[in-house]
Amino acid sequence: MHQPNQEFVTDREVTPIKCPLCESPHIEALNLGRKTGRVIGTATGAAAGVAGTIGGAETGAAIGVVAGPLGVLAGGLIGALIGGVVGAAAGGSVGANVGSYVDDTLLENYHCTTCGHTFGKDAQ
Ligand SMILES: [Zn+2]
């Protein structure tokens, strides 16, 4: 517990990283994996959510039965909608985390704006 303010690199944080070639501190994180992961995760999550909404739609329809035929229709639609939205949000979050891991471990995630050199986390 001697490091209560452990540092995490985020999108907005100015990284104290220097270019391994010209030692310029003007470095930007590309985060390509994170961005790509979020997009893919959102799309996949939405698809999975909609697929999973067969359950949600059924639950909604079952609740709607009490309100009659219109209730079944409305309940099914709401169930499908919620499944898609929740799936997209969860998928985007997971995708961003996976992409972040890829950024940190596999890609040359840093770009020197002074000399144009790109380098990975371990190259500093
Ligand atoms: Zn440089």
C-alpha cells in the first residue's frame, strides 16, 4: 500500500516518454489497437446482444402477455433493443481493453512528432 497513486497511461495523459532516436519528449500514443478494438467490440457486442435478445424478447413478450397482444409486441421490441444496446456497450469496453493490451505489447504504439519515428513500449 505504499503506492496509492499508481500511474496509468490514458489517452489524455501526457506521457513522459522520450523518443529513442532523437530524445524528443513530443510523443503521441497511437492507440490503434484500442480504437480498432473498440469498433470491432462494439459491432460484435451489438450482434451478440441482438442474438442474445431472443431471450430478452421472450422475457419482454412474457411480461407483455399480461397487457395483451400489443404488450407482447412492445415487450419483445424493448427486450431486443435493450439487448443490442447493452451488448454494444459491453463489447466496446471489452474490445477497447483487448486493443489496449495489443497496443502495449504487440504494436509500435508511440510516434515521435519531431522525427517521425515509431516505437514500442519496450524500446524506450
Ligand atoms: Zn524522434
